[in-house]
Amino acid sequence: MLLMNNKLKIQFMIVTIAVVILSLLYFLFPVANYRFFPKCIFHELTGLYCPGCGSQRAFSALLHGDLLLALHDNLLMVCSIPLLIYSAYIFTWNTFHQQKKRQRFFYSPAFVKSFLLLLIAFAVLRNINLSPFNLLAPVL
């Protein structure tokens, strides 16, 4: 049990360091100003926006306090942040406590099906070049 706990703590440290480094990268080098960030392969090949298009710019905008730009770049990513925070909370809790919490919410069939439908709907709607759907397309 002690070995497993140490393994979780190492994983926690690695994830924390990665998040800090990536956050610093996106803060110090705003995506809108620098071209060395990876481009979306799906968009490059098809010209269409995938559900993740604009996520890097949205994350960078959030780090700089521009919520409106972040929402415009990727509404779904910004709205999914509470889910990420919840998942990070459970991961952190399980790393440092003996009594483990389970993420039943994410593993329920209803959540998985609903989120998949939401992803598909978001991907389709943001590619319709008519108002108001074109507001879902990211700023390039």
C-alpha cells in the first residue's frame, strides 16, 4: 500500500509540474502572437473546425484574463473547466488520502453518451457559416 501511495504521489508531482510548465508557456507566449504552437491536423486537412479547435488560444486567453475571447475561441473547452477541476480534485484527494473517492460521474453511461453527443453537436454547429452558429468558430 505504501508503494502504491508513493507511485500516486510521483504521478501527482509529474502532472503538477507539467501543468505549471504548460501554463507558464501559454502565459509567457500567447498563442495569438506566436506560431510555434501545434496546429490542428483535422483543420489543416479539411478546413473544418473540430471540437478542440481554438482550445490553445482559449487557454492562453484565460491565463491573460480575457474570458470573452476564451469563450469565443472555444466555448466548450471553457465550459468544461469545472469538470477538469472536479477531476483534479478527486485525483489530488486520492493521492493524499487513504479513503479513496470514485469518479462515478464521469463513468456513468448517461454522462459519456451526453458528452459525446454534445461534442458532435458542437463540432457540427461551429462549422455552419450562418449567424449565430459562426460565433462558435474560433478566431484564427
